[in-house]
Amino acid sequence: MDGVPRVPEQRRAGSSAEPAALSFAVLGPVRARRGEEAVGTGSPQQRALLAALLLREGRTATAAELIDALWGEEPPSQALAALRTYASRLRKVLDPGVLVSESGGYAVRGLGEGALDLAVAQELAAQAEKARGAGDLCRARSLLGRALALWDGETLAGVPGPYAEAQRVRLEEWRLQLLESRLDMDLEQGCHAEAVSELTALTAEHPLRERLRELLMLALYRSGRQAEALAVYTDTRQLLADELGVDPRPGLRELQQRILQADESLAEPSSPAAEPASVPVRPAQLPATVPDFTGRSAFVAELGEVLASAEGRVMAVSAVAGIGGVGKTTLAVHVAHQARAAFPDGQLYVDLQGAGAASAEPETVLGSFLRALGTVDSAIPASLEERSALYRSVLDGRRVLVLLDNARDAAQVRPLLPGTEGCAALVTSRVRMVDLAGAHLVDLDVMSPDEALSLFTKIVGEERVASEREAALDVVAACGFLPLAIRIAASRLAARRTWTVSVLAAKLADERRRLDELQAGDLAVKATFELGYGALEPPQARAFRLLGLADGPDISLAAAAAVLDLPPEETEDLLESLVDTSLLESAAPGRYRYHDLVRLYARACAERDEWPPGERAAAMTRLLDFYLATAAGVYAMERPGDRLVDHLAPTSYPGLTFGDRHEAQDWLYAEAVCLLACAAQSAGRAETLPRAIDLLWAAHDLSESGANSKGYEATAKALLESARRHGDPRAEARALTTLVNVHHVSGRFEEAGQEAERATLLAQQAGDLLPVCWASNARGIIALYQSRHQDGEEHLSQAIEHFRTLGDRPGEASALCNLSRIHLATGRTGSAVALAREGIEIYDAMGNSMRGANARYALGLALTQSGELDSAAERLHEALEVFRDSRQRLWEGMSLFRLAEVDLAARRPAQAAANAEMALTVLRGIGGEWRRGNVLTVLGRALGGIGQTGRAQVCWREAMGIYEELGSPEAAEVRALLTPVQAA
């Protein structure tokens, strides 16, 4: 040990590979790796020596310091010799020159960047602090998340000695500080509901840490759980008095008072936030601007100035009003593109369809916006008020431009406004929004003659206009100086090289005379539409007419091909040619839409010109068939072997095929609005009603998605009413079957049971066995929820018999698993386990992973009751993974709830509380109040187990209120839980 750093060995001759770098970990067990290969670090004392040297970050430690670090005040007699032995052994396994002897001591030197996990964590934490100071909470949170992820259990796990113990305490304290900082930023980003679960577990693990309690109170309060937040304070005060004989610190007391006073400033983040807790996203949703934008220079400057002022204002709002076709959207999109640099955090866009019969619902738009900003579905609340509040929280501290196009009125717009400094909203509408407080109002009139002529010239070409300026002025005047009309007329002329401008002017004059019975306000636009439509080739004109028949905000290329009964390639050519004429818009790649005025005109043309008249109905039937065939394919891909697809109405038009079930799911959720619109539109005709109902049945995953649940339910009710009007018992039974699932998912069990009974009777009369199977299965599980176990067993036995008659093995498995739960509820645990295993065997044999998850869920419940807790947790975790992957929010939340029950049985109350909290978060807006009451009851038990008795009482009181309102027998159980507390 001469103290001279060793020279690394030379590489072998001919070797070109770089030697694998050494890396070390101390934030967990002490480990060394060379590349991907583990390096043995020897005995616990030898690891203690390595840890002591690594934590000195290259500084030399004397032999005496190291002996004290390893053995403290009572070292062995041969401590120095042992120390030298450990050092020698380490030197042999490490790279030459890494462990050096120096001045009678040792040091670790020459490590590469990122070689020690602690150094990496320190660098990430420093970067996070800088990012937070700069207001970039998204980056700061991400960096802290990466730093915290470096911990792998207890720091210096298994390493003996007083030095290791002191470092363990120090590094654990630092980890908690980082964790508190990250949780603080979670709350600043509006992710309070998600943070409650983690904070509940952390306060159980560190009950005397007041900062965690403070964060938990704030998270609960912002989640609308004020009573629980106050109960946390009560629990904390009692704990501190009992354990330490002290009162809570001033910050905690102040927070309690602010909660009692419902301080409005607590409801929103108190410092800038950047992104939601999920993946950082900067949306860029603006439609493409037109390349030939013309004129409006004063309006462009005025609106641009307002948007530029957004950084120093609470919120900049501009509302552009004007008649249809005056160019509101074109102006707004142009201005928004010019202002993009001022809004680096993204731009949101939505067509609110305010001029149509069914305008967009604000809560639906908010759900779309929140997803575009990176918020996961499970974090999106159900109500409009909660979504709007979360939306403002997510946008707080960001600079985002929101373009709200084609608004109906101010009431539709208000929930969609950002409301925070640095953001801006640009609104277009046909009505003047005088009741939109603080808005900068812009009234957009028709173009001036010069602007109109300039636009016309840009499209047609300077040469053709220069020689016929007067005729060109006649054209734009005939178009009423409306940009939409001018664009269509000019596109018509541009496509006809043999026409002169005078010819176009004459044709427009003729159209105006022919349409002179129209109202003056519509005359110019409709005359232009007539001219543009009249110039289309027959295939283009047919496409224009038929595509306008479909409801829904837009249409995909594949759906359009079905409407036109043409190959996709030919359809795309036609649609792009219509885009060129300005009669159709390209909403996004592969998607098309009409201006609302053009859509109305297209429908009028279809009624007037489509021949034979039956072609209109045939086109809509093909669209319905396309959606039904595709949805059935999605269903079959997700549920192999399920016989539902064999009992759906036959289709004459094929659907899409997909490479895997994730691609299939993506299609279903992307097309949800258009699919439901098609089903509703098809309800009016007796010949298409059965297929419309079957479409809803095949797409019933939409009823459980949360985002589309309301639309699905409304469509199901419309189809049911139509079936009753048409006197079609078979269709009515199937429509009722779809509604049974809606009510079941929503926790409306009384309604679900009534609808299922009615569906059974009607389906039996109609000789339609599959709805009988489904309804009997549903009646069985509903009877379980209502504690009518004998009725439930009878219904499920009938369902099993019916499914077997149909040869529907997955259906049989479903009923077996539900019967397992009846057996479980009546004390027959052994047979409950056997029935669930039988269901799993059937599903697994058919490769049905999603339904197999339901069977594993049932088995998990049975194993919990039989005391096989480890196996129960394994089955429930398997189910949870599949449900998450399949976007089954209801069953994801219920699996978390059941895992909480397992944790309670295994005496892991902190983990139980965390899982129950996650279940509450996932089940927001879905599952119904009864299920929420069940979760709250279990959460209360878990909280009681970790000493948070005040909060437990709040949960039980809320659960009891739910049960009493529903008349549920569980109220007695919860009352018994509260009775000892009340008596005390």
C-alpha cells in the first residue's frame, strides 16, 4: 500500500471494446456493477467499508475514522488488520485505481459521471430546485420523481456500524424532504385526489411528521372532503399530545382555521403549476390556417394585441361575432397561429357546434381538453364544476391559448375559459356575447369590396381578374362580400379554365334570381352553394349530398367510404377534391367535416336531387353496417369465444380489421361520438332500429368508460323509446339489455333489476334467447347486491342453463363466477372457490384475458374469505393489470377496493388505506353511490388501523348516509362501527 494510484491495465492487443464502467448503489442494499454484471462486495463489514468510502465522495478516510465507522467505540482487537483485509479484497474485485491507499487511509477515486446513485440523485434534486425556482413545476416534479426512483428499499440495507446507521437516518430524512417537495408540487398541479392515497400511506408510516399531515389536509380539502381534512387535524393534535406532549405547529393550526373558514384561496394552487400529474403534453390542436388569408388587417392587429397582453392579465378573452360564412373561424385560426409563440405551453381547439341542433356539452369538451393536457381518465371527475376546476388548476402557471369555435352562447363558453394569468381564449359565435364578463367583443362584418376582390384574386389568379375587374366586383357583390361564398365561387372559376369572370358573374346572377324566394340574409351564400354544387362532377356531387346526411361532428375516411360504397382510395380522392372546392373541410388527417351551413345545404340537395330516393336511406344503412361490423370485430377481439357477435343482426357492409386489441380499442373510443350519433340517427326507421340497438350492445364498453357514459345512456334510452313506438318486442328486449348494463355500472340496482325482468319477459316472447341469458345473469348479480341470495342463485342457475343451450362458454363462465359470489355470501367458501376456478379455466381455454380478469376477481374474493390472502392478492393484481390495460375503469376501481379488503385481513392497514383511496379516485363519476359507500367503509377501517380515528369516523358517517338514503342493509354494519366511538 504505497499510496500511489494504480495505473489501469492496458487493454489486450486487438481489443476494440471499451471496458464496462463500474457503478455503485447505496440508496438501498450496497451494490457494485460492471456494466450489467453484478460485482461481489463481500461480507457486511466489507460492504460497510465500501459504503463509508463511497459516501465520502472521493475524500480520504483515515484508518482510525474507518474503524470507528465500522465498529464504533468497541472495535475488535484486530480491527486494523481486518480493515486492511477488507480493502485488499475490494481492490481485487474493483477496477485498478478505484480504491487507493493514501496517507495511511483509503479513498475511492476515478469514478465516471453517474457512477454513484446518490450523486445522481443529488444532481437531479439540484436541477429540480432550479426548475421550480424558474416556475417549471412539470420539469421539477419529473426530476424529483427520477431522483426518488433511485431508492431501492432501505438505504444501506444490511450494512452494520454506527456510521452506516447515521447515514441511513440522514438519507432517509433527505428522501422524505424530496418526497414532500414532490407531493407539494402534485397539489400545485391539481392532482390532489391522486395524492391522497400516497399521503395516507405516508402519514401511517411517519405519523409524527407534521408536513405530511399538512399536505394530506390540503389534498383532502381540495378533493371536496373538508370533514376528513379537519379530522386529520384532530387526529394529529391528539397524537402529538399523547406521544410528545406538544401542540401542532403554527402552520398546521393555521391551515385548520383556513379550512374551517372555507378560505377560497385554498381551493386553487397557491403557486404556479405546469402540468397534470401524468405525461407532460403540449397540445397543438389548431386547424391549419388558409394560405390565402386576405384582409381583415385591423381585426388581426386588434385581436393580436389582446392576445399579446395575456401574460400580464388574469385572462385575455376575445369573442368574435358574425353571421354564418363571414369568416369568423378563418380569422380566429389565422390570429391564433400568429400568436402561437406567445403560448409555448400549447393551443387547444374545439368546434362547439353551436349553430347545430346538438351543440357540444361543456363537460364533454373539458374531458377532451384534460386528456389533451395529459390528465389520465381516472383523474377526470364526473361533474361539470369539478372538471372546470381541475381544468383551471392544470392550466395555472401555463401559457395556453384556447380557441372555442362556433359557440352557442356564453353559458356554453364560461366553464371552458382558463381563468388564469398567461392564458387566453378566443371565441367565435353567431351571437354577440355581451354577457361574457370581461370579454373583448369584435363584430365581424362582411369584407370590404377591396378585401373581397383581393381574396377572389388570390384564388383565381391576377391575370384573369386584371382584365375583368368590373365583372370580378360583380361576382364578389353577388356573393354578398361573404368570404365563404367568395371562396366557393372563386374555387369554381379556378377549376374552369375556359370560363371568364363575366361568365361566372352571369351564372351567379341567374342563381340569385332562381333563389329570390329565399331570405335576403341567406341569399348570397345559398346562391354560391348552388353554383359550387352545380359545377361538381356527378361522383363529387353524390359524395357531397350523401356525406352531409350523417350526424356527428365529423366523419372518418373509412366511414365515408361506407356511406359512398366506394374503395377508400377513390373516396379519399373525392373528398380531397371537395376540400379543394371549399365545400368540405379537412378536420385532421383522415377526417372531414362540413361548415354547418354547407351541411344543411348538402342535406337539402340530397332530399331534392338524390335518385332513387332510397339511396339516402341506403347510404345511412351502409354507415350503420360499417359501425356495427367494426364494433362487433372489436368486441370479438377483446372477448374471444363470446357468442354475442353470432347473435347480432347481419350486416351487408364490412367493417375494419385491426392488428391487435389495443388498436381496436383506440378505434372504438376515437369513434365513440360518431358511432353513438349514427345509432341515434338510425332509431327512426323500423328496418334499421334492430341494427342500431345491436351496435349499442356490441359497443357496451363505452357505457363503462366514464367519458362516454352519458352519451351512451342517452342513446340507449332513445333507442328503447323508438322500439316501443314501433311495437317491436325483440328490439325492446335488446335495448333494455343495454340499459341494464348502464344502470348496473351506475349503481342503480333497483332500475337495473326492473329493466332486466322486463327484458327477460319480452325476449322470451320474441324467442330471442341471448337477452334472456344476459338479463338472467344480471338479475343474479343484482340480487346479490340486494342480499336476495336465493333469488340470485335461481337467476344464475337459469343463466348457466341458457348459456349452455346456446353453446356460449364465456357466458357460462360469467354466470359461474357470479354464482361463486352467491356461494361466498352464503358461507359456501369451498364451492365458491371451485366455481370461480371453473370460470377461469373456461376463459383461459378460449384466450379471453379480459373476461378472465373478471373470473380472477371473483376467485380473489373467494380466496380472501377462505384466508388464502397471498393467493387472493395475486389473483386480484392479475385482474387489476388487465382491467387497466383494457380501460375498464369500473373494474379497475373495484379491484383496488378488493385489494384493500385483502390488506385489512392481512393486517396491513396503511396499504389498505392507500388502495381504498386509489379506488375512490378511479371510481369518481362511475360505479354509483352504493359502491362508494363500500369503499368508504373499508377506508374507515383502514384509517382506524393506522390511528386516524377521526378521519375514519368521517368516512363511516358518509357511508352510513349513503346506505340510509338507498335503504341498504349495510347501514346497520356501519352504525355498529360508529356506536363504540359515539359511546366513548
